[in-house]
Amino acid sequence: MTLDDHRPPPDWLGDVAAGVDAWTKRTAPAGPDGSGDRSAPPPPDPVAEVPEADPESVARKILLDQLTGQARSRKELSDKLASRNVPDDVATRLLDRFEEVGLIDDDAFARSWVQSRGAGGGRALARRALAQELRRKGIDDEVARAALDEVDPAEEEAAARVLVRKKLRSIASVDDTTATRRLVGMLARKGYGSGLAFAVVRDELGRAGRQSDCGE
């Protein structure tokens, strides 16, 4: 049993941003009611107060640095520790601990990733492309599937139409056959299925007064 086992759960349990602030001793998170002195340091962490050369201290700092500013998947953090030659047993112990307190949460990471890069986000990626990205991030297929199930098909189609309309403005001078090929290819690279891609391209070309060879 370690000293960590005797400490009550902190107020920032599950809040990655506040948790990183607390663990790096930048600020002390406020309580659930918003009260509390955020300028005061958090309770001392005996495990953290070890010589910097200690592998666990080094690993802890690496993890906190990686989590500052953005969430990361467990695999990303595990790979980072491995690249810095952190012993496997130390890495596993700390990753488990960070997962316990909510600083690592692959479910939340997957949902956030889909929201920021999917149909409603900046990249307007479709589910197939998002699934590939989550797999590369080490997200379990079941966890990824749950996050992807939240994607609204209507929102995905709307995003595809926006992409096509923007692209049409830059290829106004090319013939319709070439335009069709480029537009469908663009949607395919972003993970849109061929059925949706051809239907959207055909419709948007028609709206622009052009013809496509997508067929009926």
C-alpha cells in the first residue's frame, strides 16, 4: 500500500485541466461550489517530492507536460514514456494512476476528437476517416464505435456539401468530368462513402448549372 492510498480523492477528480494545474502546483483548483483559494498550493504529494533523477518523478513530469493544453490517449502517453526510456513497470503504474483520477480518459478523448475533427469540426472528416485516426491513437474499437455513433448522418451530409461548394470555386475552369473526379476524390480522402460522395457531387454540380458523370 502506498501513501497515495491514504489520501482522500482531490476536488479536481476527473477535470483534466484543473488536475494538471494541481499536480504541477501552478494553482490550487477551487471546490465544487467555486470557493477556495486558487492561489494556494495543493496538498503535498509525497510521491512527487522525490529527486528529479528518480524514474517515477521524471515520468510524472513527462505525463503532465504532455497533458498541458490538451488531452491525449493512453497509447500516446505510453509511447511518449517509452521514447524517453521510462521503465515499463513505472510507466504502467503512473498511467494507471492518471487513469484512476481522470487525467487519462480514452472515452472522453474519443468523443472530443470526433467533435473537433468531424462534421461539426474544423476538418469535416467523415466517420471512416475518424475511425482510422482513433485507431492510430490507440483507441479501442468499441470505444471508438461509441463515439462515432454520436455523429449525425444529416450533419455529415451537410459538411460534405460545404466541402464540395468550397472546392467548386477553385475548379471553376476545369471540365465537368475532371471536376466530378476531383470532388469525389476529395470526399473519399475525408472518409465519405462513395454513395454519399457521388450523390452530393451530382447534386451540387447541378445546382451550379454543371453536369456530372456520376450517373443516375
